[in-house]
Amino acid sequence: MRLLTILLLVMLFVTALLLAQSGRESKSGSHWSVQGPFIKTAKENTFTTSPILPDCYTYAVERGDPNTGPSVTLSRLAAGCKVPWHIHSANAQVLFVSGTFQLTMKGQEPQILSQGAYAYVPAKHQHEESCLDGCTYYVVREGVADVHYVDARGKEISPQVALAAVGEHPASAVSTQQ
């Protein structure tokens, strides 16, 4: 039953992506511009870190270019990994594959998410996240994948200050094969 739920959610994501992108043409050489069928195996994933994310957070680009526009990424977080209060410029949809994850949206109670769960994070909506036991999830972004950390008043702060406040450290950009 869980596998069926996951497959249905993945199909929903793919359909939403195709509808959102129909009629748009990408001038980049990324996978986002591919309009025909596209398959990427787990062995083809190259996980990387980002200097604005904690070193316990890695991701692989599945489609698109997160630095320039819409994309789909596969994220992996180590148990205990925390990403403090932040916002993104673009809307994001999140589909959880494995692990247990706590997501807190500003103005809402913390939610515990696990395999098969779905979350929609609107652009510029403050949220924080914590991986409780090793997390893997897909993120479908409608624009550039940026991260702007904010303090309790919603004022932007540096990644170093934000991550240090929750006991994390910014990563050095490093790529690793699956």
C-alpha cells in the first residue's frame, strides 16, 4: 500500500511538472529542456553539498538547474540534521521517500513527516526543518533554489550565523557519486 501511495504521488508530481512547464522553452542545456521521456537511475546521481546548507545535507539534481530556474532535486539529510528558519524565492513541493522529518511552518504546529508524505512550501514562507532519523525526499521547485536564513523577526541573517545557532556548520561544496 505504501509503495502504491508513493508511486501515485510521484505520478502526481510528474503531471504537475509537465502542466507547469507546457508551453515554456528552456534555452539551457539542462534536463529541464527535455520534453520527451527521461529516466535517471540512482547510480547516475551525484550528490553534492552547498556552502549555504549544513554539511549534513546533500542533494542530487534530477532535472533542471537549481541555480538558474525550475528543478527537481533528491535531498538526503543525516539523522539530527537541522536547517534553521529560512525562506525560498520560489514555491516548492516536497515528496518524502524515507526517514522521519520535522517541518515547522511559521504560524503552524510542527509536523512529523515520513514516507509518502507531501508538503507544499509557498515562496517566501518561513519554515525550519529537522531530520530525525536519516531522510530522503524529492523537492520540485518552480524557480531558483535559493535559501535565505531569517532571525525571529524575519530579518535575513548569514548562513554561518543561522547554522551556528542550531549547532550546524556550512558545508564545503563537495560532490560524491551515489
